[in-house]
Amino acid sequence: MSNQIALTASILTWYDYEGQPQSKQLPELELHIGRHPTNAIVVPDPIVSRRHATIVYENLRHYVIDQSMAGTLLNGQRIPSNNPQLLNDEDVITISRMNFTFRDPFKTMSKAQFEETLGSSPSFINNRPSVYANGNSATNNNEKSHGKLTVNLEAGEVQIDAEEVALTPKEFALLALLFQHQERACPRPEIRRAVWPERDGDDEQAVSDEEIDGLVRRLRQKIELDRSNPRYIITVRQVRGYRFRPN
């Protein structure tokens, strides 16, 4: 048995559009796949829906649910919309040009198979997040409060002083991008790709600097107490971009 090893958590493995191996540990609640940057797995393809599919965990098993216009394939067959489909070891979920392989944590595999599954991302081993009684993960960064501002990416909610702020989809996409990359500034090209994926690569409908600046201005109007001295959305002139400042 020395050459056998068992996974401690279910994972998805896939190759991204650049041919690089990727893997993602599946949470005990839900994992979302889609074009919007707030999804756990983002597929930057115009035919992919903002939230294309969800993997849910119930009764110790994982299920995939299609929530898209274009459809989701399971082992080459299109699955019914909004109808949970049980996932078994080595099942393949196809979304656009991306194939995701489901790995069952209860199946024992050889060491060679395990290393092939991991690729370059072994960090999920023995790293299952603790779940609090309210359903929030101890390692969950989807919801955080920063002073008067609270951002919940998974729920798509933004609040100031516990009062919900109504953001447009583009405003929320921008805030989500900056919020998820607090450690660095996001330059304009990255903002264009994340917030306007439907126009990426279209020279005739290229997103202008004025559109980005206008979106930032409208977002600041909704979440900043003093728009002339913003606390959260900070201009970074060195990279011609913006960043989220948590404190």
C-alpha cells in the first residue's frame, strides 16, 4: 500500500487557454464557474454566461448544475438546465472550450496518478477549510468589512453601514476585481478584460480610458464618503490603474 495515496478533498483539474495545468479544491458549499470575475473559476469566453454552472455539495456527494444559455456538457452530453447531475470520479465537465475533470476524494489512486492530477498545484492537500456554524469558511475571503463598507462577492452584495448599495453589473465587476487583488494595483488593460470581456479583442468597440474613468467615478459616488479624497478606490498613476485599499 506504500504506493497508494488518497485525496482529502474533491478537486477539479483542467488546462487553461495557455495550456497550463490548473486545479481547484471544491468547497463544502458551492463553487461557481462563469465569465464574471466573481466566480471561483473564471472562463474568459464571450459565449460563457456570467454564471455558467455551479458545483454543489449535498449528502457527501458533488453535483453540477447548468445555469447558462449555451449549455454545459457532462461526459460529452448536454445536461438539462437547473437540474443537478451527480459527479463521479473522472467525469468531464465541458464549458465552451474548457474541460474540467472531477476527482473523487474517496477513490484511492497510485502515486503516479496523484502527481499527474496535481500538476503544479498541490496546495489543497490536508488544507480543507474549517466551516463555521453560519456556513462561512474560516478561509473564506468572499466577505469582508472595511470600516463602513462590507463586500460579499459570493452573494453579490455591497453595504455601507449595513445598508445595501445598488451597483450596476459593471460597477460590481470593477469592485470585485479590485477587491480580489488588494495586494496590488490593477492596470487599465486588466480592468478592460475583466469588466468588459464581451469587447475584449474587438478594436471597433475598444474600451476607452474615459469609459474606465467614468465607471470608477460612478462607483466612488456610491461607496465613498468623500469622493474628493477616496478611501477605498485609489488611483495608482505609476501603472495607470486603480487598487482597493482595505484600511
